[in-house]
Amino acid sequence: MLNTIYETGYDLHVANYIAYLHTDKALYEEEDHKTKAKKADVERAFKLGRLLVVAADKTYLPLLCWQPVLW
């Protein structure tokens, strides 16, 4: 499971999920890049609008997943 940030230290409600981007362009569950993040976990966090991606000195908040609609 991705790292979690809770609303407060005493709450059980998750505020955000953190995935760490490595130079191999894979997302990892922890900052030391040992365990690759599961695709289902990343997709779920994104769909909930709770995904944060940390890459070196920058933090990204994915906003939109756009896919063209073919009529």
C-alpha cells in the first residue's frame, strides 16, 4: 500500500496517498524505492483525487486523466 497522510495524527481518515517516482520511471511505495507500487493502488488513489507523486525535489498532484472519446 502507498504511504498515507492522515487528516490529523488521531484520525483514521486518509487525506492523501504518496507514491515516489524513481529514475527508472516506476512508482514506489516508500522513499527508498524498494517496493514498486501496485497499479491498482495508484489508480484507486488517482480516482479518489488523493494521489501525490514525489520525484526528487518536486511533488506532483495529478489533476486529470484525459482520454479522447470516439463517436
